[in-house]
Amino acid sequence: MSKPAAPRRLDETEAKAYLHVIHVSARKLNLVAQTIRGKSAPAALAELTFSPRRIARDVKKVLQAAIANAENNHQLDVDRLYVKEATVGRAFGMKRFHARGRGRAARVEKHFSNLTVIVRERAEAAEE
């Protein structure tokens, strides 16, 4: 016997994608996530394509995955999608040491973070 299927947590007009353990601090990732929140999917993809930040490539991949999930898994219209949420959270931090003068050491933290992107289909009334 298997477990019963868990109920869907998102609305019927939503799809999500996430990426865990990205090697960038949550603060830097949130700067990129802020630029796409609330924008239509093609506008957000264009914004990420021409962003000078390194992490924008990974955010773009997650957004493309969310769009693909909406199209293939939930049969949503790709032309009416927009970014409902782009949530950033902290993952773990690796602690390392950096050699300093006079035999001392300084602590260096290598931060990691998580990203969740939820896209939603606009209603027809709002589009017209």
C-alpha cells in the first residue's frame, strides 16, 4: 500500500519551480529576484537575459522550468503567465578559515541559498 496523494498546494492556475543550494548569498540573489517579481514571463526572461549579474543565469533557468511546468504539467497558456512570487531563502553556510598575519586566522563564511519561482496565469478579464 502506498500513501494517499497529497493535495495540491498551489492554485489551479499556478505552477512552480525551485532550485536548492545555490552558491550565492541570499542577499545578492534577492536583488535579482526583485527585478522579476510581478512581471510577465517574457519580460522577466528578457530582464534576466541581459542582467550583468552572474546569478541571473540560474534564476533564468528556474523561471524557464516554471514556465515549462505550467505548459506541460498544468496546461496553462504561456502567453498569459506572470511571475507571482520569487522567494529567496537562506540555506547553509560553509565555514572556512583565511590565513592572516602573525599566525592568526580569520573566519570566512561561504553562503548558499534557495530559490522558488511561482508563475500564474492572468485571468481573461484582466487581460482585456
